[in-house]
Amino acid sequence: MSVAITPQQALNLLNALALDVVRDKGPQDHPDFTFRQLSVLLTIYLEKPPHTVRGIAARLGVTKPVVTRALDSLGAIDLVTRRRDEADRRNVVVQRTVKGALFVEQLGDLVVHRARELAS
């Protein structure tokens, strides 16, 4: 699906979303995310698993320590979990959680709400 909006409208949408999160109008129990943390989280929830630290780093074009730090933060609030890959113990598999799935769903609802406001 394609939506035609101007760069100014896109920035207004991004600003509205950021303000909702800052003002606690976004998904419940949300932390203040960095763009990197949000990119890692959305990669895990929007792209087909399995997800590994190595794979996420390659996908985002960042180093493994960057992904590890983001996963530390996301794991501390139970949005993702990690475990060793039993088939290849060098790999760490990143898994979704119920809390993380609910968070991403609420974030999606917020984006839709704000985009509809923008369109009207």
C-alpha cells in the first residue's frame, strides 16, 4: 500500500508519534527508545524469524556490539529474549515475547491513528 504525503507531513507524523510516546500516550509501559533500539525491535517483529545478533547487525549495517546493547535494553523490559542456538553455539537467537508483540501492535495502532488525523 502506498500513501502519498509530503516530507513536511511525514515529519509532522514522526513528531506527533514522538510526542505521544514522550507524553505517555503511546504503548503502555514504554521506555524512551533510541532510533537504534526501535530499529532492532521492529526488525525482530516485522521480519520473518529466526533472528540472530549477527543477522540483525548485518541487516541494519551496524556492529554486533551495537545490536547487543540494544538487545540488553529491550531484554531488560521483556520486549525480547535471547538464547544460544543449540545447532551452532556461536550464534545467539533473538526471540519475540508476548509483551513485545503487544507493544509493537499498540505502536502500530498509534501510527495508524496519527496518520488518519494527518489525512483529515
